[in-house]
Amino acid sequence: MNGIGTALPGRTIAGVRLWAEDGAWLYLAEQPLPLLDANGRPQVSALEAAGMTMLSVGASLQPTEATMALLQQEVAQLAGPAAELHPAALTMRHAALEVAEAEGFAEIATARASDLPPQAAAFSAVLRDSRAATALAGLRGEAGRLRVLYRVALPRRRAATAALAGDLTNHLDGTGQIDAAGAEAAIRCAIETGDAKWSEQADPGASEELRRTVRSAAMAQAVQSLARTGTAGPGARTTVQAEATRTEAAPLTLELTADLAGWLGGG
């Protein structure tokens, strides 16, 4: 997914998404940010020599101290001064420096960035001819010429729930005793005749494997319950109710991009 957009909940503060999840407050920069030197300037440089341009760019996902103070203030207002703020857990899939070409952007350098904050990446590229000219235009503040791309994955899970409920009275022998095999046979017969029914809910994109797994889990629960407690006996009704929920990993992949013109006061 290109950018965060509506993929994550919460609100944006100074270019950083802030949201609550599982009792914690999390943040993620909505685009790569410049690494800063000792004077607070972006670590971006270009050296021209012998018809070549040697380009160096430093990037990260760590907000500035001023932005972090704003986030802390927002969290304190929303959840109290004791609320904690943490960077979102993520996996770095790819980090690249790209230059504009006729049909989009071309990768000119990659870097290994840690999964842990600040996810710093140092890019180095040697450019010639049109690519060098385009990159230098970006460093002069022309928008759409030079960008940094971070492809990251956030841990997410999809859930599915299956529930089984019905009347098994017409599918039992009335003795009050039943083993697991007999319980499963009675339940399946009740499903076939409509005396027992499935109801299911699943998150969008849930796999068929997850759906099968949760149905199997609910069936096993119903069989175990019936075999353990037995049937209601002669003249009484025997019903079944079972519900199971399972989840599967569903990482959310985001492409975060930053135009270097924005870092350097252009664009």
C-alpha cells in the first residue's frame, strides 16, 4: 500500500501517525525523515567530479525531539500523563533512493535498515548524465526528482469465528450415552437436515484455510462437549452450542516515500 492513508487508525500530528492499539499508544512517521547532522541539517550531499555525481543521503523513521514532545503531549491529553508512547513494531522490507525517469522512479541505491528505531539508512550512489542532472535538480529543491522509499510491514492478524448451534434430539438414540464418534455423526446429520446450523464471521481477506480451521475447532468443541456430558435421555431434548475463534498472520505492508525537495526546503 502506497502511504499510510486509511490503513492505520488514529490521527496525524506533524507528519506522524499516532494511534492506540492493545492498550498502548503507537506512532509511525508517515514518510522517511532526514538524518540530521550536528547542526540540525539533513545529511544530504553531492560531489561532482570527472563527469560523475557522487550522492549521499541519510534517512530514518525517527521523529525529531520537537515532534516527539507534541506526540507525548497529545497522548497525555487523551490518556493521562502516565500513558506510554512507543514506536510501532515493524519489519523493514526495503529501503531505496530513487530518481525520477520518464515512466516513474528508478532505484539508484539501497541500504540495510534495522527493524528497530531509528531505522536509519545511508544511501550512496554514483550518477552520470541525465540521472545526475535529475538528482541535482532534486537537491536544488525541485519536487518530484529524487525520493527515499521505505517499504515496511506492520504485524497484523485476521480473525475468523465459527459457531454451531442446533437440536440433536432426532439424531440420537435416547440412551443418554454417546461417544465421540457417535456425537460427531449426530451433529453432522443434524447439519445436513437443517436441525443444526453454522454461523461464521471473518475479517476481510481471511483465508479459506483459516475458515476451515475455525470450523474444525468449533466442531471438535461440540463433539467433546456432547461426548463428555452425554445426551439428555429419553423424552428430553438435546441441544448443542459451540463457538471457536482463530487468527492468522496478515502483515500490513506500507510504502512510505519522501521527496527530498521537502527535506531541503523546496517542493
